[in-house]
Amino acid sequence: MSGPLAGIRVLDLTTVVLGPYATQLLADLGADVVKVESPEGDNTRQLAPMRNPGMGAMFLHMNRNKRSVVLDLKQPAGREALLRLATRMDVLVYNTRPQAMQRLRLGYEEVKAVNPKIIYVGAVGFDQTGPYAGRPAYDDLIQGAVGLPWLMTRTGAASPRYVPATLCDRIVGQATANAILAALVRRSVCGEGQAVEVPMFETMAQFILGDHFGGRTFEPAMGEPGYARLLAKFRAPYETKDGYICALVYNDKQWKNFCARIGKPDLLTTDPRFGSHAERAKNIDEVYAFVAAEMRTRTTEEWERLLTEGDIPWTKMNSLDELIDDPHLALHGFFKQVDHPSEGRITTPGVPTRWSSWQPEYRHHAPRCGEHSAELLQEAGYSPSEIEQMLRDGVTSVAT
């Protein structure tokens, strides 16, 4: 194994999106991630499309570079096996409710008793000291709790809508990976492990309000919350004569160049709404409406040429197929085609960061459920006969 996290061992008790995404980030950087699954496996294994049962496309994209062990943690022997694995680990991470971990007698104190230096990380729905502690949390629920569907209506949507991506799961997944890395750095300094809690609601509240705290920042309040530019009705891909284009005319230089190319070079001096960045911010709805009206007067190709000449930021509006086929991604090798031993040839997004002395790599395919059960139990000190007994008792299983 190679990479900046080579030698770091992670016991991954997470499921669905948030946790598996966080641990894949660590695995891509070289950590040895051991995915602990129930006999039924991670729920995302069942999400179509798939070539074979239990190997859904979403699962393949969040569980590469990991090893899978099946343990029935409700059985005493399964719990014992997990604790034996934990003695060799640097990190344990889970994203069930903490109450479930307590019922399994796998809370921080129980795990710390077998490994005092372990970093014990819970990606939870809500801060456990508040009144929402113990509530279930999913991406849709957290989107609603932090106001994302309501913000959609402020921009002109006919009704509240969720963002069509697991936005909260992935943002909090990144926050979880960051917390794990910070805790590992802290342990390297002081030699102590610790428990870390990463709550979805509070993490996303910080994320959203970083943009939208607005007038509520001040005491007493100087106005309502909300960032006007992000809430402007016409802040959307601009309609052209024959399609759409994404563009942002933002600073004074870009506005000067834009006005020159649409034949209105004096606009910034004759209309005070456009004269400065501050004035444009105050009149953002009118500014976006003006640009939208201009965009409808030319074709997409014409705008691509004019905006490029004016050094004004723009990009095409991709569909999902166009994104996957984007020439920039293709030419710098962002996508990797690999041969999966059970799923055949697959294409997967690569790691977006680029390193001067080392590059993250696709070391191992997303595992079948229990693919490494015997291997990992042997590493934990179980004999072949003990593993056979665990198989007969349903404590573990192996991929077939």
C-alpha cells in the first residue's frame, strides 16, 4: 500500500452514502479501510442498475479500495469479533444513531477499553446534547431542516424542492473525513485517542448560513437573513436563441467588456444601478434580468465566442451524459476503466486531487459482501476452525 495514509487502519461501520463516502476518501489516500457489514449488506448494494445482485452502481462508486467483512453484531460472537478487530485499528467510524451503538455495547467506552488510542467517530444526525438528539436523519430531512427547499421557493420555484443530489450526505462525509484526519494529527502530537461527533444538522447549518446569515449576523439585526445574489430570480442558466449557457458577469472589468460587446459601452456611467459592484449587489434582480434579456438575443455559439473574447467566465450547461463525456475530463484521465472480478468492465470517477510525488490510485475493486471475512478474521487471530464455526452460526459469511 502507498499514499499519505498508508499504515492507517479504519474500521468502517457505516452504511448508505455519508459514511461510505467519507471512508472512501480515506481509502483513496492509502488507508486500509475494513468495511463491516451486516449479513444483509449495505443498503446501497441493492440500488439499481446492477449486473449482479448486491453490486449496485452507487455502491461501486463509494466502496472501492476497501475490504469487506460480514459480522452479525447482535450476536455476542459478532460483537467480540468486532472488538478484536478494533484492537488493531486507528479509527472506528459509524453513522447509525449513538443509541444503537450503545445497545450493541459498542460505545466509546467499550471500544476504548480494548484500544485506548482509537479515534472513535460518529457521523450523527444532530448534536447529542440538544433536544433533537436521537432523531433519525437522512439527506432529505437535513435538506429540509436547514432550509434548502424553502430557499428554492425564494428563487422562484413553484413549490419546495430538494436539491437532486445527496448534498448533505456528501458535504458531511467530507467533514467527517476532515475530522478523522485532524484527530489523527492530534493523536500523533499528544498520543491520545478520543471520541469525535460530526452532526449533520449543525454541519449543514454552518454551511448554509455562511452564505445566508445576512442581516441576522448583527445584534440587533440589520435586516433579514439571505444573500440576495444567490436568491435572485434570474440566477440560472441563461436562455439563448437556441439553448442555454452558464455565465457570470461579475467584476467591473467583466462588466466593461460585456457592455462593449453588446453595444452599450456607456451603461456603467449612465445607469447608476450598474456603476459599481456595490450598486449591482443592491439591484441584483434588475442586473440579472438585464443580462437574461441580452442573452436571448444571440445563439449559444455567438455567446461562447463573445464571452471568450471578453474574458468573461462561462461554461456550457451539461446534461449528465455530456458531463460523463466531457472532453476535459476525458483528456486528463479523470475517469478510470477497470475490470471488476464479478462486475466486468466498469468506469469510475477518479480522485480529483493531483499530487507531485504520489497519485491516488484504484487499488482494489468495491468488495462483494463478505469478500474478505476469512482474511480479516484470520488477521484478528481467529483460527480456521473458529472461522468455520462462525460461518455455521451465521456470525459471519463469505462472498460466493
